Amino acid sequence: MNTPPLSAEQEALFRLIEDTREHVFVTGRAGTGKSTLLQYLAWHTSKQIAVCAPTGVAALNVEGQTIHSLFRLPIGLIADGQIDQSDATRKILNAIDTLVIDEISMVNADLMDGIDRSLRQARGRRGEPFGGVQVVMFGDPYQLAPVPPRGDEMRYVNDHYRSFWFFDAHVWAGDAPGSDGVLDLGRHGADLHIRELVNIHRQADDGFKAMLNAVRYGRVTAEIAGVLNGAGARTPPEDADEPIITLATRNDIVNRINARHLAALKGKEQKAVAEINGDFGRGDANYPAEAELKLKVGAQVMFLRNDQQSYGEPPRYVNGTIGTVTRISGGTVRVDVDGEEFEVEPAVWERYRYAYDPGSKSLSRDIVAEFTQFPLRLAWAVTIHKSQGKTYERAIIDLGSGAFAPGQTYVALSRLTALEGLYLTRPLRPSDIRVDPDVQRFMKGAVRGN
């Protein structure tokens, strides 16, 4: 696979991961190339590597496996319950040199400790963090948070953890229970090297970068808010040459906008039904694209995959590119992007599962399911959450009654390449700028000395 060349700071981080056994947390602001480094690592490491992520879609994006399926962990709070492991699971976990976890900010402290206990138990190295496996984590706590616990789970977390974030797991402090659930206070915690990618590739304007930093860290002054609100107060042009997407906080808002625009188009609505083979899970949350994609000529769509047919040339479109459907026929869809038409065919997403190959005594990565669908989504609107990782030249940001999660406003604003592309449905309010205090505590001074 052709992977983009690394910058100097990405190369230095790759060498730290590749040449040592250190546990590393790779973080950085939006657009600094975390995903590029992860992809490069997955394809160029000489180590036995397993890549995983907390959700099915996130695992698909990194061509890995979900944490729960790789470790065969129960859904819900793990706490000090028994972790059952089959021979096959133990063999897989024993073969791993380096465990890579993407979207680590969505992994809660209890699951982090469950990973630690599973590796200690499977590898018979109960006194060593992660059973001797190197753990490399990618993510940005300022953008995505773990799903908060409720009820009895919340009470358990409050009694046992400083917070529910991965960085407050016992494994880092050295007070993690062993694989038998017994606390061994004589053990040392795992040393975590926190490294931040600082060179932003998405935005070029230093002034806009500074404003985004202020939103990220919750340090928005009246002057910065005035500039953002002043720029966003413009009315989006209705006859724009380039499509404009709305980023909204809730699914119902997004669905309503997309349905209204699709219904307003003349012509026949056509539907493409995904072909699903193997165990892909059920429900749209597990799918990388719509199970039933409804389109019309004139529909505004977003690509969900990078161009697979550029063969070493610059990609004609990337994940997040916005275009307009010009023709639907013969099992293909033609999409206009910036005045150039591309013929789009169904793409295949593959779900992987790691297995142990006794012949080579190494990990193999087997395809266990396939999802085939056009790599397109209606894109008059998309949720801020699903815009994660995307880049837009222009966007309408609709915060509705208010941002309801820390980092939500930062994610939305940081999708844009320039301030000139910002349109706001209403002015930003102080309550929209939310930063989790536990993240502020953890990240304060953590990346010094890179």
C-alpha cells in the first residue's frame, strides 16, 4: 500500500515506536496527521502488530478489529470480574509485540485496565504492565470523550477511579489489580510517553490556527469570539459553485435537512442496497456507509473513502470530499467535484479478525466480513461527530440549542481549512466552549519535552 511520506516530527515519532518498547500516546490538534502516522506504522513496522479501536466503524477505518472482539471482553463494566480466555485468544495475545489503539479517548479507564489484565493473564506475566506488550495509542481527548457511565456503573467508577478517562486507569498508576483481581501494591505503573504532533496540515493561516487553539483549550476571549461570530454571521450563498455542508449536533437535525433537500429535487429517487457478507454486526452504527442509500440526480454527497484508483497519482477525491450526483445508471454513480466528473463504483469494506498462525508462529489478519456499497453519503448535513477526521473548505455550523459535549465546538470549527469558509446559524455562546476538566488536568504540561 502506498502511504504518504512522513514529516520530520512524524518520522521521529515512528522511530520512537519502532526502535523502543516504550508505551506511547500520540496526540495532537485536528489536522496534525495522527491518522497518517498510524497508517504508516501499520504498513511499515517490523513488529508483530495488532490494531484495534473502541467502535466498529473506527476499527474499519484503521483496518483493525474492535477491542472487545480482539480480547473477547464482555460488553459493559468489566471491573474485577473473571476474564475468560480461550486457547485461541491466548495464542493471539501471546503473539503481539505492539498493540495499537486508535480513538483512545473513547476508551474508558475500566476497559483500559481490562486490556491490561487480559494481556497479563494470557502471557503469564502478571507483574508486568500489559504482559510485556508495547501499547501505542492515538487520539485527542480534546475532541472525543468516552461514553459516560450511568447508574451502578457510575457509582462503581466514582468509587474506584479518579475519572472514567483512559489516562486514569490503574495500570498507569501501578495500582492495577492482577489477572486474579487481587491488588498488588508492590507493582510499578506503566510509563507512558506522551507525544504531541504540532505541525498542522489542514489550516495555513496562523490567525485561524490560534483561534482554534483557543477553542480547544477553552481560552476564548471576547475578541476571538467576536472575530469568529463576525465571520460566521455571513449568509451562505444559495447559488454557490461549490457545495456547502451543514455540521449539526444531532442526528434528527441532520436527517431532516438531508430528507428535505432530497425531496425537493426533481426526478426519480433511486436506492442502492448494501451487500453484506459475513458477521458485520447489526445496525447502522456498525456500518461504514448507509445500508440503504437513497439518491437522486442533483443530490449533494460526501465521499466516505479515499480514491482507490489514482495509482500513485494525487487522489481525485478523499474521505470527506463534497460533490454533486450528475447521473445514476448501470451500477455506477457519476459525481461532479469542482467541475470534474468521476464515475463511482461500489466499494468494499472488509472486517478483519486476528488469528494465530502456528506454522509461522505469527499473527495473521483474516477477512471475516465484507460490506459493499457506494462510498457516498447524503451531505447537505452531517453530525459533528461523524465529521471527525474530515476536512471542508466551507461549512455551516449549527449548534442548535447548544453544544452538549466537551470538544464538540472545537471539532466542528477545526474541520474548516480557513476562517473564510465559516458560516454560523447563530453566534457562538460561552456555554458552547466546553473543555473537560479531567482532560485539562491530564494534558497540562504532559507534552513538554517532546
